[in-house]
Amino acid sequence: MSELLHRDPASHIAAFRADLQTGRPWPEALLAAIAAWDVTEETAEGREYRYLVGGEAFDWLLLAERLLDAVEPSLLPEAEVEALLLDERWPAPMNEEAFQAALGAGKYRAHLNFTYGVRVEEALQLTVEEEVRKERGNAAFRHDASHDGDHFQRIYGETRSRLIREFRAAHDREMVDRISLSELKEFTYWLFKRRLAAQDPARVASDTRRGLLRLQAMEDLKRRRRPTPATSSAAPVIDGVAVPVG
């Protein structure tokens, strides 16, 4: 993605801080900083930040957290910032068209890739996992390790452990027992693309729709205590191809 080119985070943070100090409303300053940001990943204070997952899926909320944490708390309203980071709730409702205009076309497409490729994919996994548990009798107090990851087998045709090994082998990574949050997002996005390549379009559309409905249901729970923002009906573009969802 051309907007994110490995440059200097400090200069972007300084510009964001200066914007706040001049009195610009913090949501405007934040969105301007996100639009200008051109760093794909970094490590700051021992934490790894990977903003562009799989080279094409933009995690704007992670970048927002990085920017907001990097400036003095006195420049920001604590409650409003917390609402954004925890619930994605802006101080004033923001529709999708305004969000797209603020991010710019490239970052907005990459944001959609993240929404469908990570968040919707996670929601699909959760949906199928719950289905598997119900089929097993919803044994809330019985652990059976032999069934762990059955939902991955059902969605992707392989166990989770085998898929992680395949993912790491494809990226020439060390086979370790743990997985970081940033790698987990990459793994999820890789699973999404693998599913697109392996399944017929009708199955892709059906499974993606199930994940999307689950994600929307989870978002509806949040909206009960906040103004309802417009949700996107656009499809992500992966390698130049729009993903069918309906």
C-alpha cells in the first residue's frame, strides 16, 4: 500500500501534538494524523505495533491507540478517548462517508480489508465454535482436548495447530508455542485469504455473511448505549478482487 512507507513515527506524533496544542478538536487532529501516517509497523516501549496486516489490511484503531498514548493526557478528554478505544465511539456520530473522506481512498480500502479479513473472520470463527459446542451438548464444565479447534477444521479443513504451522512455514517464521496479538491478526487475515482461494464463491459468500451478521450483532450490543453510526455495506478488495458477501 503506497500510503504506508516506513518513515518516522516521531515526526507524525509531533505534528499530532502540535495540532492539539493549537486547539484543533482532537477527533479532527487524530484523523488527520492517521491520514498522514506512513509507517507500516514499529516497536515502541517494548510493544510491537503492526498497522498494515498482511501488507493490505489497515488496523486504524491500533494506530489511533498509539497516537493517543503518545501525547500528554492533558491534551485529551479522558472519557472521550476511552470511548473511542474501547467502543469505537466518536464524541459526535460519524457516518461512513465522512470516515472514508478523512482516511483517504487507499487507507479506507485497507480498513475494509481489515474489517472483513480480521474482524469478520474472527466473528465467523466464534459463530462456528459456538455451533460445535452446542452439537457436543454445550458441555460448559467438561474439557475435552480432542475437540479443541474443531471449528477450524469445519471452516478451513485443517486443525488450528496445523494451520499455524502452515502459516509460519509460508512466512519462514520460527515454530514456537506462543502467538502474539499482532501475529494472531496476521494469521487470521491469512486464513481469510486462504478461505477465499480454497472455497467456491457460494461458500465464501455464505460464510462471510455469517461472520458479518455476528459482527453486526456484537456491534448492536454496543449501540444500545451510544448513538448509532452508519455501518459500511462496501465489500473489501483483496488483490484487486471484491469479496462477495451477499
